[in-house]
Amino acid sequence: MKSMTGYGRAKEERDGKTITVELRAVNHRYLDCTVKAPRQYGFLDDAVKKAAAVRIARGKVEVFVSVEVEEGGDVAVTVNHQLAKRYLDALHDLSETYGLRDDVTVTTLAKLPDVLGSERIEQDAEAMTRDVLAVFDKACDGFNQMRLCEGEKLAEDVRSRCAAIERMVGEVETRSPERVKEYREKLLARMQEVLADTSIDETRILTEAAIYADKTAVDEETVRLRSHLHQMDEMLKETQPVGRKLDFLVQEMNREANTIGSKANDVAMARIVVDIKSEIEKIREQIQNIE
């Protein structure tokens, strides 16, 4: 399991170019990848986004690409052969016409105007993309390693909170029958006070207690809540992204806790439910960081 937040960086020299790729990510509901590269390398955008989608499921990801070319590495020197031949013919003509020594050298020709020129080498988009993606892949290795470490910490925290909730669910299950017993005793005491000289119908009291127990029963909710906790523990073991599933499961857990709270009608149980909801909220906050 990985966190959605992370950082990764890689730097390599390839074909006379130093390529640096950095990745930064924060929480986001879906994958939102932005690529920032020098203007002349705009063709990298789609390729890098596709590569990111293969290795990252969710998060707002920023990829920074920088390319440093060694001095003169992107310049080609050209020779104007037609002009050089005309210069050479003219120099030979001078030599023959005036009886001068014909000592024309390469250096002589190279110094003449416009014989040598330079031009910017056109980028090979395919090769450049291949090189950048190779560096991106290495940056992504570090990026994912950092997210894995953070994900382990998040999973550990969520598990500890699930264990706390399970203990409190046990307290609710213990308290629930005691609460019905207390209600029956209070009802009996109240009727004895009101009907001091009249015999009390035990069947009536049992019926009222049964109705109360049925209305306030939370067995189904606690069973479902335990089931959700078990599911969450299993999800935390998965290697695939589970953030959205966990988010949905937390909503279901909160719904069960709310139902228990509405049925509680008991101060002690209400306090336990408040603590359960507090732990669920903390789990929800942590899950927002999980891919």
C-alpha cells in the first residue's frame, strides 16, 4: 500500500545531454499529472503522462524535466562546398596569372567568408523521449519507494485504530443487555411507586422490556461494524491501490456507528459511540493519503 504523497529524483547523462527528472505528488481524488519541461521538448508531455499512469494510480503529480546540453553539443558545423570551390578556383587563377606560389591550405579556405557555417541540430523526438522516459523510470523507483514507506506507516496507524474500535464495539455489546436489564428494573420500581397497593403485572413489564430491547437492539450494527473492520484489515494487505475502497468502507462504518448512537438511549453507550466515531474520523483522515 502506498501513500499518495512522495518525491523522487533521477539524473543521467545520455548522448551528450544531462537529463534530470523530478516527481512530486500530493493527495487528489484521481490521477492528475502535470509535466513541466523546456518549451522545445513539448513533445514529451503525452509520453510522460502515459508512463506516469502505468505506475501511479492516484494523486496530483508534478513531473519536472530539465535537459542540459554540453556546450556546442547541439550545434552542427556545415561546409559550403560550392562556395569553397569557387574560392579555390579563384586562388588558382591568381597563382597562374601572376606567377605566385600556389600554397592554398584548408586553413586558408576555412578563413574565407561563409565557407564554414553552423546550425542547430534538430531534436530527434523519438530518441529524446526514450531517454527521458528511462530517467523518469528511475525517478519513479525512488518516488514509489518513499510512498511505500509512508504507506506502511499509514497502514499501521489505521490498524491500531481499528483495534481500538473493535474493543469499543465489544464494550457496546457488553453494555447493551445490561441497559435492558436496568430499564426493566427502573420500570418495575416506577410501577411499584405508582401502584403501591396494587399487584403488578410481571407479564406487562416483561413485554415492555422486550419492546424496549427490540427498539434499542444494536446486534446487527455491531456485527456489520466488525465485518467492516475485518474487510479493512484485508484491504490493508492488498498490493493494488485501495484508497477509494477504504474511503467507501469508512462511510459504511460511520453509518453503523450513527445507527448505534441513535438507538443507544444510554449515557454510557453514547460516550462509547462518540469515541468510536472519533476513531473512524481519524481513519478517514489517514485514508485520504492512501493511493
